[in-house]
Amino acid sequence: MNQLMAMRAFIRVVEATSFSRAANQLDMPRSTVSKLVTDLETHLGTRLIRRTTRTVSITSEGQEYYHYAVRLIAGIDDADNALRAKKEKPRGHLRLEVQVTFAYAYLIPALPEFYREFPDITLALGINDRMVNIVGEGVDCAIRGGKIQDQSVIARPLTSMNYVTVASPAYLAAMGFPRSPEDLQINHRRINYLFSSSGKTEPLLFNRGAEHTEITGCQFSASEGSGMRDLILAGLGIGQHLQEFIQPQLSSGNLVQILPEWHRPALPFHIIYQPDSHQNVRLKAFVEWVTARFRPVSGVTAG
């Protein structure tokens, strides 16, 4: 039995909570992963994982062994990567999940710079606004906006984006300009961001000095930045969007900013990844590049 390979297979099964997902991520047949874990259990003389036809759960002995195994494998990878880094440039494939606005407004325009510096790293971008299970989906890292709730990941701050409240000229010609947030709530149609996981919509927020107003409820919503922008462009109502994403429409006059004296707090962005993956040479190269390229603004801290 190759004990190191068996330990890696066991760690991946625990983190992916599935033999099939672990096999896909390791690019191995499922039967091979299962045999490696079984051989490891035989070698240790104890059951590490309980298997049923539908679920995989870790035993108390497996939980204890997992923590030892993660530290050991991380140390081995650390030593290997330290020596390799002296001899060769980072290479290989990275899978990223990136929030829509950040991808289009910031990351994609800057990627030629990354490619010039790291031509041997290939990237696959998943561009969406949904929450991502980094381990379960085999993702190396993700760039997300807002507060990072998951305390099990490393979250490094990047930058922040400002919101603007906007409407189309056609909507304003038909409905007029709102004079205040209260006027907007009573007399105007609203377009909000939809959290697809919960079905709830995000409120519109307005701050002016010590005044704070939150408007809930809307006539239209979308779970992705492009959809929200297009709903507003179609004249269906008033919404709040990230200025960097809709600047082309503001500059062309296809969208008009309203209530400029009222502000919504800026949205911070972070890059997140698993603690045990930080020594991956190509991931480390990307994380260091992206954090340097999009330096955090003052006051933005990790989630």
C-alpha cells in the first residue's frame, strides 16, 4: 500500500463527503479511492469512515486521524513545493469561481497581465453569484463579495465597489424622479437582488449622515448582476447596482443616477480558499498576484 496516496485519498473523501466526488477531484476511479481507504483502515486496524449506499460519515477515530493526516501531508507538500519553487515556475490548472461583477469589471480585463507573468498556469473561470462549496465542488479558490460567513476558509481582502441608485431614462420620463427614499418606496417600482438559495431579496439601503433607510419589497428581482442591470435598462424600475459594473451605461446615458446624496455602504470583495491548500504553488502564485493587483481599500478586512 502507498500510505501517502491512501492518506491523500482519505483526506479528499472526508472533505468532499463522497467517494465519487473525491474520485473525480483526484482523477481516479472510484474503486481505486475506495480500496486505498480500505487498505488504510486495514493498516491502522480501525474503521475511519462509515459507508452506506447514500452517505459517508467519519468515525471519531477517523476525525482524529484526519487532523494528523492533514498536518503531515501539508508538511510534505510544503517541503516539496519549497524545493520545486527554486527550480521551476508555477504551472498547472486552477479552477476559480468568481462573482459576476468582479469578473467582468476587474478580473478578466487584468488577466493578460497574469498570463504574461505566469504563462504555464491555465485558468477555468466559473462566473456566477451563487455560494460555492470549494471542497465539495473541487474549486481551488473563489472571489466573492460581501461578508464571508464561513470561518473554515482563509479570506483575504481584495478591494471594494461602490453602489449607485439608477433608473433608465424611459422609466424616469414615465414616472418622474423620486425626491427621497420614502418617495421611492411609496410611488415607484423597485428592482432588488435575489438570493437564489433562500428566495429572499436584498433590501435597498440609503445612508445620509446619521439617517439610515432600508426599503424591502420589490416588483422585480434577479439573482445575478447582469440580470439586474438588464431589468433596470428595460425600464421596469429603480435599483441599486455596483458602479464599476454599470459605468458604461451611465457614461452613455442609458442609465441615470438618482438620489446621489444618499449612499449605500460599499461592497468588499475577498478571495477565499482552503487552509490546507495554501502551499499549492500555482494557487499561491494566483492569490499573491490578485491580492497585489487589487489592493484592499482602507477599512476593508477579511471576513
